[in-house]
Amino acid sequence: MNSGDSERQPATHTTEITVVTGDHYRVEGQAKDLERIIVDAARGSIMQLAWLIDAETGHDLAINPEHVVALRARGPSEAADLRRR
């Protein structure tokens, strides 16, 4: 295994999530898939968070599904550009 194999590969798609405070988060994944994760969390137990991957850092990101107001799909090229920064 070479050292490049252990590094995270860039996501093919990113989605921008907007929350009620006006903050925006770019996360890995397609909008429709993330919508399902957010809806499932909203229907889950009280205070269940939607666990996502931050597209810029690769770190886990927990979002309160009750605070999501918008999803915006971003293309594959934008995801790759974020990883190069």
C-alpha cells in the first residue's frame, strides 16, 4: 500500500446546507441522499442529529435536522476544488 492509498479520496458531489441561523455548511454527498439522512434523523428519537461529513475538512459534522432550511446541490468539480485548498 502506498501512502496515497490511505488518504481520503475527494467526494464526487457536495451539497450546501443552510440552517436557520443563516450559516452554510458544505458536506459530502448528493442532495437527495442527504435529504433522506436529515429526514430520518428528524423522524428518529428526540434530539437525534444528522451525522454528515464536512466537505472542506473531512471531519464529522452533526446537524440538528429541525434547523435545516435549505439544501443546494453542488457539482463534482467543486468538491475536488475544496479538497485542493
